Amino acid sequence: MNHKVLIGLGSSLGFRDRNLRFAHYLLDAEPSLSIIRSSRVYHSVPLGEEAESIFHNQCLILATNLSPNDLLAVLKSIEVRAGRVRSRRWADRILDLDILLYDTMIVDNAELSIPHKGLLFRSFVIQPAQEIAGDWIIPTIGSTIKELKVPVPRCW
């Protein structure tokens, strides 16, 4: 497993911490993945108008031999296994898994954007990423994750 990947996890429905632990279990059960490091869980208010619940967010560092698109397929299948049903954008969800960084690769196609477009602007992504991957370089801007400014969270 020669690639290092930073992923973001989020949950705003049901037993949110249990949903994150279930994602850990399913990720760890994948033979093509290995969890290297995990951040603590952060709480955040929803971004969109559709979501109403507090999100629980976390980042993981994974090792894998999968390509970015194959990894995306695995993450989407784990979301479905956890009970995610895609409805409206920004809606509450049982589980959301996003590839934030994949080594120093840049990908921008219809299915996938790496680095993830929200990495630079969302406190609920930046804080857990800084905790476990602060020295990682964001290839599109040439700065480390720890150099990112954490935006002030939005209030209700």
C-alpha cells in the first residue's frame, strides 16, 4: 500500500459517533485500505439550508493501492452500506466520506476533485486535518495544511 490519502468523514443523522465508528470498521475491513491515523471528532453546524442537525466530523489518513477513482467507489459503497440515501445537496446524512488529498495528486474531472474543493475553506475539515496531517502539502497552493487559516464557524 504505497499511497497516502486524507479523507474526511461526516455524519448528521442518527447516532453520529456510532456512524463514524461503523465507517472505521468498514474501512478497516477493506483489504485494499489501511487506517494509519485518526483525528478526534469535531462538531459543526451544517453548511446548507437543507441540513438541520449538528454534524460530527473527523479525518483519517489511509494507506492504499487503489487509484483515486477506485477509492471513491469504495467510499461511496461504504456510505450506502451505512444507510446513506442521496437526496438533496446539503441535506442531513448518515455518513459522508470525501477524499481530501491523495498524495500530492491533482485530479479534476466530472466524478472527483482532489484536493477537495472544501479543504481550503471549511473549519470542520481544516481542524481535524491539521490535527493529523498538518505537514501535508496542498499541491494546488503549495502550502501545508497547518498554514491554512481556520475560518470562523457560521452561527445559527
